Amino acid sequence: MNSARAHRRRVSAAVTTVLAVTLGAGALAVPATAAPAPAPAPATGVAANAPLPFPKDASLAAAGKTGFLSYTWQTGYEWTRYADGATTKLDAGVVDSTASDVVVSGDGQDMRSSKVVKLHDMAAGGAPVAIDLGALKLTYEKGVSRDTVLATAMGADRSQPRLVTRTGAAVTQRTITGIPAAARGVHSTAARDGAVLVSYNVWNEEGSSPGYHLALVDLATASVVSTHDTDSVVFPDERWGFSAFSDTRLAWSEWKEDSPQHVVVADRATGEETRMRLGEGEFLTGGLLGSWVMYAEPSTLEGNGRGGGGGTLVPLRAKSPILDAPITLLDYTQRIEPGPDGTFLARGGTLDRGEGVYRIALGADGMPAAELIASTGEPTELVHLGERFPRTLDLDTNPALKWQLSRNNADIDLTITHRRTGKTFTKSFGLYTESAGSPYLCSDNVVCVSWSTIAAESAMGDDAHIGTYDWSFKATPQNGVGPAVEANGSFDGVKTSAPPRHQGQRHPRPAGPRRPGRAVADRHQVRHREEEPRRGRRAHPGRWRLAGLRPDRGRRRHRRPRRRRLRRPGPGRRALDVRRGRRRLQRDVPAPDAHRRRVEHVHPVHRRQRPDRRRPRGPRRHRQGG
């Protein structure tokens, strides 16, 4: 034991000496007061490390500084905190976002038809602030702070915007100065830096609108700070368009019938307008991120199936007025909600990161970027999740071939081929456009084709053969989100009307009792040879046998009595062996699987001359060969 410890000490000393010579003495010196290595800083929140969980069928309803609001028809509205992912249920029928932690709820079918609205501070909690707009004969437009909403007083031919505030039990109204009393079509954006952008138009005496106006309203003074007049048609409704503002620019969507949508960007200092063509989408939504205009055609991932002829969805893109090519942020978008500090939240997905909620903000380089903050775990691209039928199918029972996809708005090109005969069934069909009564959509995202359909539309199914079938299909997304997916495989077709030993044979031998140890080859598999010419006193027909199998005795023409074997070798013994060898030959081939064996021909063995004719061989009938 002592020698082992001394050996280890010598080895350690040698290693230390080598390191000291190589690195220097100072490299191995450690101060006596050296502090331990600092531990890594703890994460500040769940979202900093990994995306938060997001329900698969949920939609985004609002974006705040400390969390976001989502909705599902099973659970309703829920507020999720960024810090720990905790959720708080919000009892409301309809809601509106304010680009902050304040969420506005209403009691009507939508917010504009709600009589009583409540402002919920999801960060601070507590009781909501309720304002009865019905009693004031006002219509809700937008929540702008913790206790204030922007509403309009409906008159005969006008709508006057007002700020309604509740402090305790008192409710006050302030009319926004700078907006004409005859204003119509009033719409307001969410508050940002204490201001909102209000768009409206004014009708003249002839009953037409000479143009549209955008007014920047200061919420503290309830007055218009600046106004921009334009001849373009302002289409600010968030369902079909948008209007937005930043520190330097104004932006709004312009829509005209039978023409592509455009976004107009105006410089707040000079008033100069720049018109940008966005895409062929029927309706576009978006926002303004600094000088970058964000736009997208809103749609669900499984919706908007177009059958391959209506084009693809417009993804979420950001375009700068000074750059030609836009930047793609998301491959598709359901909804965009403005958030605090000029950021946005978007419900959508990308092909590399999947489905979820993304935060859109300017990066350190001044370019827009998308960050995944909540994930559903689902892929955005179309994915084949596997076939849903067994390896062996009974073709007499009208089986269904089923394949599961990640979504159902796809165009399918299906091919099924019988491997031996080469007969093929091909079919092209769409899923989403036929989902109401489609025979090719069995359940959620499951494509199915019955064997009766194959039999009705192809000769392969009408005269189905047993054996191996190869299948392949190509699924192309109808909305253009992601590439096409291809898959292939095979299955074995059997029939209950055919015995198991005949499966896979084109011309099976009729089933029937046979003598033990004997099998007759199929005439379609083994060809008989013609009889050989006679030699000597008898002619022996051609014989066949299967290579590698033990030959059976076959059927004998004449059954001879068993003769006693000679006790000592001699010419007679050799002659007896010849006769026995001749009897071992057979006319028919014993093999239940003869079609899988190599068949070779064996020439007939002729009777040899007896070496000794003087020795009697018995009666003539015993010497006849079989």
C-alpha cells in the first residue's frame, strides 16, 4: 500500500514539473485568496430561455408589456405572463387591445355594439373600470389608457370623437378639438407615447368626400397636434387594412376595387407621400415599425385553400421606403397586434421554428426581426405523419387506404401500382375545397381512398390481383405555405376467397386431397418433355424432378413383389441396383412450391444388359421395369 502511494506521488510530481517547464512557473501559481469562478446569471424569465407554451388552437387577442392575451373556444380569454408563464382567466365576451397591459371588454356582439365597457389592468390586477357608454349615447372606438376610452357621439350625419374618463364614480367627457363636427368614418389607432392617430372623412354638400384626413391627437390636451390630408382612400379597419404612426412617419392602407392593395407612407415633417405596392391579397393588415412598413394577408394555416389557382398567401413582410426588396419575417400570419414601445406581436409561423406567437421588433442593426416567444409545438410546413392502414389488406372487404397529414388544405396526386402486373391507379384531388362533402377526407387531416373507388376508376381495382402494391403521393399546400411533401410505401393485397397457399400465384393449382408425400406440379409452371425414342425392348418416357428436393417414388405402372436382396455382391447385385434406381424416378414433380425451384431434366435410365445371362432372374413379369 505504501509503495503504491509513493508511486502516485512521484507521477504527480513529474507531471507538475513538465507543466512548469512548458507554461512557466507563474501559470501554475494560484493566489491564496483567489475567488471561485462566478456562477452564470440566472434567467430573468421563462421567455428568455425557451418559448412559453401556447394552445394549439388559440388565437392572439392582445399584446402587453408583461404578457399577452389569447383565446380558445374551450377556455375563453386567458392572460399569459412572460415572467413565469402563469395564466389568468378573463371573463369577457369580446375584447379589444390597447397596446398595453390594459384590456377592454364589452357586453355586446362586438365592441362597437357594446353598451358597457370595462378596462382591465392585467398587470396590476384589481377591479376593472366600467363605463356605461349606452347611458351617454356614445359608441366605443378605442381604449387609450387605464381609465379612458375614445368614443363617438352619433348624430344625424356626423360622429364627433370624444374622450370619456371615469375617475371613481364620476364620468367626464372631453370633445377633441381640431376635428370637424361633420366628420364621418372615425377610426383610432392604439395609444403610443400619449397620442393616437385618428382617421376620418368629411362629406360636402354634393354628398361626396373630397378626401381623407389623418389627425394626430394629444390625449393629455384632447386636441389635434397635426393633420395630414390625402386624396387616397384610407382603409384603416384592422380587419381589412390598417393605419399607424411612428416618430417620423404616418402609414395607412389603400384599397381600390379590382386593383392590388397599396400602402401610403407620409413623412410627418414634409408631408411627402410614398405609395408602395404590397401584393395581390384581397385584404392586408400590418403596422409601422420605425420606417419599416409591415404587411401580411391574414389567414389561418388550415384556411384559405385555393385549389392551386388563386395564388399564395402574402407572408408577413417588412418593407422600407428606401429599399426595393422586402424582408420576410413570417411565412404566414393570422393576426398582428401592436405592443408597447412600438413593437408588435404576431400569431403565425415559420418553416424552421414552427407555430406560435412572435415578437416583431427592430434589432441592434436597425433591421426588423421576429423572435418566437410562445410555441404550440406544431410544424408550419406540411408534414406527412404516416399511413393509417395495416401492411396486409383483404381486397374482398373494400379496405380504405388512409394517410394522415399535418393539415388538410392540400392538393393530392396519388399513384398506386401493382408490382407484378404493372397496373396503375392515379388520382388527383383537392382536400380543403372538398372538405364539406369530400370522399377523400375521412377525419381531421386524414386522407382516405376506398378500394371501391379504385375499382370504379381503374382496371387494377376492378380486376384486383393479390400480391404487393406500391403507393406514392405528392401533397402540395394550396395556400403556398411551405414546400410540397412526398411519401411512398407498399402493402400486400390478399383475398379471403383464395386459399392461403395460393396467395401471390397468378394461376393457382386447384386445391384437393393428395396422397401423402406426393405433389403434382402446375402445368403452367413445369413443362413435360415428349417421350424419348424407344431403345431396346422398352422406351422410358422423359422424367422431371426438382433440383434440391428428395425425389418421390411417383406412380408405378406395375407393382412388383418385394425381392430379397442378394447377400453378396456380384453381377446380380449390380443389376438389382439398376432396377431400384430406375424405380426411384418419377413422372410427376412433388413440390407445393415448384414455381420457386429450379427444374432440371434427368435423362431416362435404360435397362442395362445383365452381366451374367446364365443366372436365372425369375419370372418375366418380375423383370419388367416400372
